[in-house]
Amino acid sequence: MVVPELRAWRAARPHVVRVARSVGPQLVRAAEAVKPPLVRAAEAVKPPLARATGVVKPLVKRPSTVQFTTGAATLGLVVAATVVTAAGPWDSTGQRTAERDWAASRERAGGADHGAVSGSSGKEPAPAPSAVSVLTGLGGLKGSAPSPTEKALGGVLGPLLDDPALGSDRAGAVVDLATGKRLYGKGADDPLTPASTTKIATAVAALTAAGADHRIATRAVLEPGTEEVVLVGGGDPTLTARKDADGNASLRDLADDTARALKSRKAGGKGGEVTLSYDTSLYAGTAVHPIGADNTNLAPVTALMADEGRLDDSSSGPADRSDDPAADAAEKFADLLHERGIRTTVPGTSKASARAKTLATVKSPPLSALVERMLTSSDNDIAEALARQTALAAGEPASFKGGGAATHEQLKKLGLPLKGAKFADGSGLDRADKLTADLLTALLAEAADPDRPELRPVLTGLPVAGFTGTLSKRYAGQPGTGLVRAKTGTLTGVHTLAGTVVDSDGRLLAFAFLTESDPPTDATTTQQGLDTLASTLATCGCD
């Protein structure tokens, strides 16, 4: 017999304690609810148990430690299973969905951030999870739970989507992820402005074109026969100059390794000074988004930046940005080199030659982690970087136009419904973007395909209603709290919501709701209307 090591329990204990604290009140109520049935069940089995005890009593002497432990564990599992069943709703792993998501949001693990890789320094992000709670046995849902009927869904969703408060143009679609069948559609083929739900398309395209494990490199190189060091941008917006890199590529680490390499080469001669340049030639076209400069939602899109060009300590959301993130990153790199004993000239622009020798390299987290962070926080800088990674993988210019063309072509290869679709950027800030509800649900269905595990971050990165990301302050008091996972989209007069939900019968559904209106509707009322649509799916068996 194999006995589990106690170290695993010691490692898990803090997490178990936190989860226990969070679910304690619910379990108490559940225990009260199941107490009468348990009493009746105990009374029913008492006579057979008594007879069984009489038969085996002569055979049983003093129980061993193993027998006692096994018996206690079995009894505990029976009680726990009964309580959890009554507490519901619960997923395929037996864990309550809302409580699991609550714990994940507090532990910085799961959809948006992962734990450390075993054996690493603790800063290395783990691979994206496989979304076990939603996706395990996805094919099994086909027979284990009834699928909503088109007529029933139309009866409950139709009046909600027809509400004039949602605006003049409305569209919606619901798809059964076990079968791929569309269960509901209203204007599902009509291309509308998707706002930030565009990021779902950007994520699928980047993961399939560049790969979930791809990491973006930032390099320092030395031009042969010269004293010129070139900082070469690879397009990583999460490169950080902060002391705590928090799993991101560190400009400080790059400076450490570069200084060490320069000293070993005795670069700089007697004066100890090197020429410092920076290379942003990987990207093409304008760096300024069509929405214009001086926008707090997005820095100029350049192949070299640190901390997304933010001028404060924030890591997500709107913030004042640098006018020239590449120059600022190079100047910070110069300061870091100086602190490490390497004097440099004032940084200027250049282009590294093919003959340049690499001094040091740092790499971003894998694209799987960047996709999750982009979707959870609706990070526009990461979105535009991922669109350009898609362009580079497809051999297109790394520009707004090239990223859009590469995204379209990548999704076409997947056989997705692209009629009327237009990708003007990767973030959804451009009103020229057009997507349909059909395409959004098809993208989610593709990410749920058991044969495409590399796309799981598209689902695990979706914010959890009432708990994480852009949905953390929505769904207050609504039944979709903890059950709906969705990407939001908001521009003036445009509100969208697309994601997944498990209905009351345990069926996994994908949905997309888009609204557009000129003049704009009341933003709060429209968002609440979209939230109600998703919550209705969560509570509707609709057989």
C-alpha cells in the first residue's frame, strides 16, 4: 500500500484553511438542510448494520491504525459528499463552482495568474491550467445533462434582448459546447462593433499562430568590432523595470547579465564607456493607435517598452503613458548599467545587424499566461502585442494592418464563420472592428474543443462574474455570480459580453450578446441588461 507523503498536506494546508473559511457558512446551512434526510437514512440502515455487526463481531478484534484511518476517512468522505451535493452547484471535480472561483481569485491562481513551477525560482509562471472544472468530460455532458431547447431559450432570452434599453442594434447567440449546436440566435450573423470582446479573437489567433509556449525575447547585443550595445525590442509589453518582476521579464536582470558580459569582454576600453542604442525595427507602421495619442487606455505600440509605458505603479487599467516608451526603456536600461559599473552614452535609435553578438536575453511569460492576463484585465497593450506576434508568425508586417490581416487568415484556417468580420486592431478600441455573435461563440467553442488544449487559456482567462477582472464589480446579487465567465466590451454606445456558463442542468454553454446604439444608451442599464441575459442562462434548464 502506498501512503501519501505528509509534505503534500503541509503544502496544501493554507489553501484548504482559506477555502474552508470561505465555504464554512454555506456548509453549515447545507448540513442543516441535509440533517433530516441523514437521520432518516441512518434509521433505515440501523437494523441491517446491527445484523452485519453481529456476523463480523467475532472476526474483529482491535482495529489496526490503517483500519481505523481508512474507516474514518471513508465516513468523512460520505458525509462530505452528502453535504456538497446538497450545497451545489458543483462541477465535474466535485468542487463548488462559486467557491472554487472565489478561492482562485484570492489565491492569484487559476484563470488570471498561476502558481509557481515546481523546482523553479518561484517567479516562473506555470503553464496555463486545463480548465478541469469546466472542461473535464466535456463530451460526457452530452449524455449526462439535457441540452436546452431552442424554443425554451428563445422564450426566456428573446424578451430580454428585445428590451429597447439595450439600444437600437442588438444581437445574441448561444451554443452548446458539447455538441457545437447553436441553440439560440438573434441577429447572430449581423456584424457589430465588438469593443474588447475582439480580444477573444486576438487570443485564439495568437495561440494558434505563435503557440501557447512561445515567449517574447528582449535582447542586448554587441556589434562586432565596436563598442556599441544595442537593446533590441521583441515586442514584450510586460517587460518590467520594477524591483519585483512578479514573473515577468526583468530589465534589471538583463542589465545584470549585460554588465557581466561586457566586463568579461573588457568592453569600453580604458574609458569604460560604451555606446548604447535601441532597436524597435521589429514593428512596422505607426505606433499611434487610430483612437489617437495621449490615451490612458493604451501606450504607443512599439517593440520596446517597460511596464507598458505606464507613468505610475499600476499594472492594469487606465493610466498616464509615456509619449515614447522605447526611449524611456532605453534610458532606464542605461541607468541600470551605470549602477552596475558600465558607463554609456545617451541612448539613440539604431538597428542591430545580423552579425551582432547576443550579450544577454530575458523572456516574457508564455503566451498562454499573457492571453489570460489580457482577457482577465482587458489589457490593451498586451492585445496589440499579441496581434503583432500573430503577424510575425504569419509573415505579415507587425503593424495594425498586418496584425488584422494575420488574425483574419488564422481564423479562416480554423474554419470559423468570418462573414462580415473585420479586424482593425487587436484590442477592440477601434470602432472599425466588426464581429458577429456567431463568430464569438464559435471562437469559444474552438477553445473548448478537447483536441485543442493550447486554446484553454481563452476560457481560463475569462473574468469570473462578481469575483475577478472586469467582472469583479458586476453581478452584485445576481444568480450568475461565480457561474458566468465572460469577456466584457465597452465603448461609448457599445456594450458586449461573451463567455461561458454552466446552466442549472449542468450543461456548458457559450454565449455572445452585442449591443450598439447612437445616441448611446445608459451604460449602467445596458450592462445590467447583458448581465441579466447571462444570469438567465445560468438559472435556466430550459428543457
